[in-house]
Amino acid sequence: MATLTVRVIRNFEYRTLKNVVFHDIDLSTTTVGQLKKIIQDRIQTDSALKIYRTTQFDTLKIYVKAQQHKTQNLAINLDHDDWILTDDHQTLAFSGIENETELSYFNLQAYRAYQANPVQKWM
């Protein structure tokens, strides 16, 4: 059983995100699609995530694996597009996710726009 931290990203430019920790995830049987459903269920039921309910999340990407260096961008890892989890039927273990892996959950279209012009805005 693993513990995963998921960055639920509402907006890249303003760095609007919330870290959500999930405990007791079985990496060998849970699929990417099932994890997305677990995250979405938490968004719908956790009052701390209320402002995230209107965002259309559709993509998971590995931010960093345990004991590895984090990137300069605190919201998402822009370096490794191959870390985007595209197959919803693949198990988390087969996708390269280990205990204490940190993931980002976001809208792919918003990510592509931010990737093309990675500008941080401040309120």
C-alpha cells in the first residue's frame, strides 16, 4: 500500500493548486483511471476543494518520484512529457508510480497553453 501526494492544479499562471494526500493506494491493482476517479470523488466531497469543482480535470502526470530532485516549478514538472499518464487502464505500478510519488492532476489543454508560454502571474 502506498501514499501518494496529488497536486490538484486549477490554474498554472496563478499557481492555484492544492496538495491532497491519498493513503493506502494499492499500486499493483489500482489503474490510472481508478485513481482519477478517487481524486475526483475527493474533489466533490472535500469542502477544502470546493473551488476546484468547476475545473475539468482530465490528466495525471508524475511530478517527482520519492527521493528525487524537484523542479523549479512548484506546480508541475514541465520537463518530462513522457511522465503524462495516458492509459487509463494501466496499473499505477506499471506506469512507474512508487510509494510517495507526487503527481499533478490538471486540465491538459490548460497545461499545453502554459507549456507554450510559462509565465507566472501574481495577484
